[in-house]
Amino acid sequence: MSKLRFHVKKGDEVKVISGNHQGASGKVLAVLPKKGQVLIEGVRLIKKTQRKSQDSPNGAIITREGPIHISNVKLVESRVAKPAKKSRGG
């Protein structure tokens, strides 16, 4: 079974280039390779109801990031290029 490869990985800075959240940017929190989707910090926030449990005795409505298709994001080049090595004239 071959491993799927994508143009982004966890921790990369990306920008959404199409869809409802076009223009938004953030850090990749997770890549979902089987679905071809990514979770981006602060983008496509959805509200999810949580059932009653010991942690939340009254239940709760939590806000979390929803997935976006990986083809709708592009990598933002935030790395500073290293200076070229000086050649010793000689």
C-alpha cells in the first residue's frame, strides 16, 4: 500500500484559495489523507453539541475547526531564504 503524498503537512502555514472561506489563512492542525482534507487553525469553525458526561455534566456546545479539501489550500512561503555561500576568490 503506497503512502499518499500532499503539498502540505502538519504545521505548515497555508491560505485558502477557493470556497466559502477564500482568503483565510492559518496553520495546518491535521491532514486527513484518506479523505484528502485538512484542518486549519481558525478557519471553518463549526459548532458541535456535546452530550452530558462527567467532564461536562450539563452538556455543551463546542466550537472546533471543520475540514477543508486539500485542493482548496496553497502553501504560504514563510521561510526566509538562506544567504548564498560566498565563494573564496582564489
